[in-house]
Amino acid sequence: MALQDLTPQLRTRLNRMERAVGWFVLLATALLVFGFGYYLRNTAKRKGWFLTKAPYFTFTDRAAGLKAGDPVLLMGLEVGRITEIKPMPPYEPYEIYVQFELKDPFYGYIWSEGSRAHVVTADLLGKRVLEVTKGIQGVPSYIFSPLRDVALKEVATLPQPEHWRLAEDVYATNGLDLILPALSHLTNLNLIASVGRSTIRVLDTHPERQKKFFTGVWRDKAGRYDFHTKTNKPYWLRSDETPAITDRLEKLVAQVEVALPNILSLTNQISRVLANSSELTSNLNVVALNAQPASANLAALSAQLRAPGALGEWALGTNVQRQLEATLESANTTLSHTDTNLTGLVENLARSLDNLAEITSNLNAQVQANTNILSGISSAVVDVDDLVQGLKRHWLLRSAFKVKATNAPPAQPSSPQRRLSPRDSAPH
């Protein structure tokens, strides 16, 4: 049926339905685009697609457990990704080249001293992970400040010289002694000129002149910042590699194989020791059975020695036995009396201490109640001393306080002086 054959009411309903379907399709498309954009935004934020990334590289002995796309950790956080793993050419001193990148702002933790790349074991299945450590000294691996090579005579003409720093280490003429480290202020130009330098590399640290991209990368071997381009090499981060779990298991198995014969010989020795112990136990059982009659005889003999009229009583005698019993009884009585006397002595001492405490407390109460008692005692002591001194000077009692004279030590004879002769008095 053609559209013009429909009634006006049907055509109106059909147009309304077409518009509703169109709005529905348009709304669904908008929701689909919005959801896809939201997913892309979260994915980019999670993976850091729009963040600045700093490239680094290191070397490992083996690529086992590592692959491109694996995360790079810093202090337990995922801060980057491994971008490339490839073997080095033959006759190179290194085996595997591993390149990775760190996201903003975590590349700021990587400095020339203290930062390392650790390849450590992640699980028992041979998986390994790359982890970098935070730097503690030195200079940052990447900078955003503009770099320039200027002559020493032009340094004074630089605008705002307080914001300019050295972009390299300055060494003495022997190339070993560090005179000025990188990032030092440009205040020792005479010292730099004294080592024969005519040009230096500097960087501008003014906040308004900072770039949004890297301008320089530090080179440890050259001791300076190089101009960063897309073609030059990334920063080399030295590595500390832990052997893979398979290598460690192989070494453990090899050690077990070496130690297994010794273990077997040890088990043989243990079995021989156990056999000897069993034989010794059986022999001891026989000895114990043979010793039972002797022990019975010894018990009977001791019983006979303890019986009245036995050998023990005969050897000691009745008088000695009675004396021993009397001595023991007197010693027991003495000990009991001593205990009783000691108890009474302790009780008397306790009562004496209680009386002394009461006297002391009474004296303290008297002193607290009469504050002038100390001054009275002091004046009494002074008066007694004056009395004694007066008695010493009295003509009747003076002889009682005389000090007996002692024999004085004999005086040392003085050495006679020798008379000088004319020869001694003559000038030399």
C-alpha cells in the first residue's frame, strides 16, 4: 500500500512514530558516545595516556619473568610500564636491554645517587617485577629548565643571575677532584676559570621559564645535563637483579644432590647406633637380672646390722650409743631454749624500738610546740662552754687542765758553711 493511499489519521500517527523512533535512536547514540568517552577518559586516566612520561632503561642478565607492558613499581605503587625488552648484540658486556617509562610526578623521585632498578621475584611461578627506588642525593634525572652553553665572560650579562645554576659538575685539572657540583650558584667564576674552563653549561631555574616538556637529561659518565631530544638515549638506571625462582630451585636441587650421599651415610650410621643401643639395652637387662640376688643379700645384711645385738651395735658399744642419744637430746633442748631466748630477745628489742619511737615522737612534739627550745639549748651549750673556759683559768682548777709537755724532736744540725777560698771567689 502506498503512503498516499493511507488516511490522514494513519499518516499522522505514522509520522509521530517515525519522529519517536528517530529521537530514541538519537538518544541511544548520544548515550553510547557518552559512555564510550567516559570509558576512554577513565582508561586514559588510569594508564596515564595524557601524563608526561620520562623514559629510562636498564640491563638484566635474563628476561625470564618480564615482558613488555608489565608494571613498574615505586614504594609499592604502580608508577609506569615496561615498554621494550630486547637482547643486546653479540660481544656486548650486557645481556638484556629493558626500557621503561615513569609517569608524572614519579620520575621526580629518580635522582643520580640512590636510585636503582631492582628486578625481584614476584611469585613462585617464575614471575618477576621491576621496582625502582627513591633517590637520596645528586641531581634529578630529568629537568624542565632551559639549558644554555655560555662563555664565562658572558655569565655576568645573564638576566636575573640568581636564578641561573650550573648544569654540570666542574672538576679540577686532574679530572678527579670535584670543585663545584651541578645546580650550584654561579658565584665562583674565578674558581671555574682557574681550571681552564672558558665555557660552561647553565640552566635557568626561574619558575616562569619552565617548560612543559623535558629539556635535559643527566649523564652520569659525563657529569652534566645533555639537551633532551626524541632521538637521544634515555636515562640509564643501574640495576640490581635477583635470580629467578627457577635458577634458585636448580641451585637448591644441586645442593641436595651433593648432600644426599652424606645424608644416606648419616642414616646408615644412625641405624648402626640404634642397633648398638638395642643390644646394649638387652645386656643391661641381663645385668639387672643377675644383680637382683646381690641386692637382696645387701638388704638382708643391712637389716641385720640395724637389729639389736648386731655388728653395728657391737662396734659402737652400748655406752657410746647412750652417750650419743644423750648428746642429741641435750642439743635438742639447747636449740629449743635458744629459740625461746631468741624470741624473747626479739620481743624486747621490738619494745625498746617502740619506746625509742615514742621518745622521738615526744621530742618532736616538744620541739614543734616550743619553737624556742632549740635556741635555749644553743644558749645553754654556749653558757656551759663559757663556764668550762672560766674553770680552766681559775687558780684552784688550773692545774687540772694543764697540757702535758712531750719530748720535742731533736733539732737537725745545720750543715757548716764552707769558707770560700780566694780561688773560688776569683772571677772566671
